[in-house]
Amino acid sequence: MRGAAPEPHTGWTFLTNHARVLAAIAEDPNTRIRDIAAHCRLTERAVQKIISDLEQDGYLSHTRQGRTNTYRIEQGVPLRHPAEAEAGVTVAELLSVLARHDAQRGTHESDDAPAPAGRRDALASARGTG
């Protein structure tokens, strides 16, 4: 059974849906499209299109085992906008910023709450420690 369509959003946001999907995959590389859609408040079809875009442009790849996809984020690929691309800002750096935000938010909610595992891995990779 499919869940209800996400409630629409009007106005602009700081993060694109592509960034939201990428961040959700960084949290859990084995996540299902259905779960990404719920987390990002998008339709499953929109998530499928975004994943296709990300794979087509080399930001993401996946392997399939049975009915499960495992996604791999290409950390070193520069972001698409000319300003970030010219500065050499990579996917790993974007995920690092998002991981720091989650870690700080987790600290306010609970002093013992770590950043999600996928984002910790992305942060370590961005720092060259992983």
C-alpha cells in the first residue's frame, strides 16, 4: 500500500531536492526509495528521477543485490553550480556541512546523540580520515 502524497511546499528553500535525496542516501546507503521519499517529503517518482539525475551526472552509483539497492556516493565530484565548481567544492564537503549540522542538532537534543552513520562516514571521508 502506498502512503499519502506528501503535503506540498510553497516558496523557496536553501537545499534543493537533489541535495536532500543525496543527504538521505548518505545517512543510509541501503535505504529504500519509499523511505527517501517519506524523509524528503517527495513522491517516490520524484526520488526515482532525482536518483537517475545523480547517477547520470556521476554523483551516485548503485549495485543491486536481490531486491536491495546499495548506493555509492562519489565524494570527489565537484558540485554543479559554476561558483562551487570553480572553487572546487565537492559532494564530500557538502555532506560534511550537513553532517556538522546534524551533529550540532543532535547535541542540543541529546548530549549523547551521534550524527547518523552514513554522514559520519562522509564527514570522515571529507576530512581524509576515513
